[in-house]
Amino acid sequence: QSPGGASPSTPTGFGFPTQPSLAIFSSILNDATYGSHPTAFEESLYRRVWAVRRGNDACSIAFMAPSYPSNTNSDDSVGGRPRSYQQLKRIMRGVAEDTSSAFIDVDSYFGQTGNGKGWQGTADIHPNSTGYGIIAALVEAVV
């Protein structure tokens, strides 16, 4: 049993069930920024699915590609946005399809101008309250 009281036999403590019926994975940003190898990224996504479904084989899973705006250019291949982002996003979509999971493409919805639309801070990739509201609606449409 962990210090917080959660264990497989006691699904409390941290407030999260140990066999969830829904899991949403959002990644790519750090992987693209710090140069994760595409094969290692893909394997990590599959491991997440296997780990969750080992606890509940009927768990619904959604992969979410977050917005990654460039601070310097709206062209997807130049500026502050790593070129690898789109490659990793394609991998994520493929894993979602292969594992019968959902794929929520926040990046395509926000586009390169999420901050210009007032959905993200100008010096930050993280959404503001308006952006989080939009993301919640995108997730709700899938689940």
C-alpha cells in the first residue's frame, strides 16, 4: 500500500480508481521539444494502453494531441515548433487507430494561432481558461 492509502484493493487514497473505465493521454510536446526517437515514442504509447487495459480490458482510451503553437512563425515546418511534432502526432493517431482508441486533435483545432485567438497565453503553450473550455468540449464530443 502506498503512503497515501491507495492500493488495488482500496481504490481510494488519491481519489483515482485503480481500474479506470476511461484514460486520456496527452503527450508529444516534450517528446518533440527534446527529440524523442519516433520508435521509442510509439512504444511508449503502446505500453500505456497495455498497462491500462491490463487493469481493465474494457477501458476506453483517448489520445489527445495538444496545441503546439510557434512563437515565431505560423508555418508548421519552421520557427519555434519542432518539425518532429507532426511526425509524432501521426504516430499517436496511428496507435489510437490500431488500439481502437479515440484521437482528439486539439492541435489542428487550435492551429498555429491559439494565442492569437485568445485561447493560450502569448508566451506559453498552455491554454488559458477559454482554451481549457474548448478542450473540454472537444473531449466531451468524443466521450
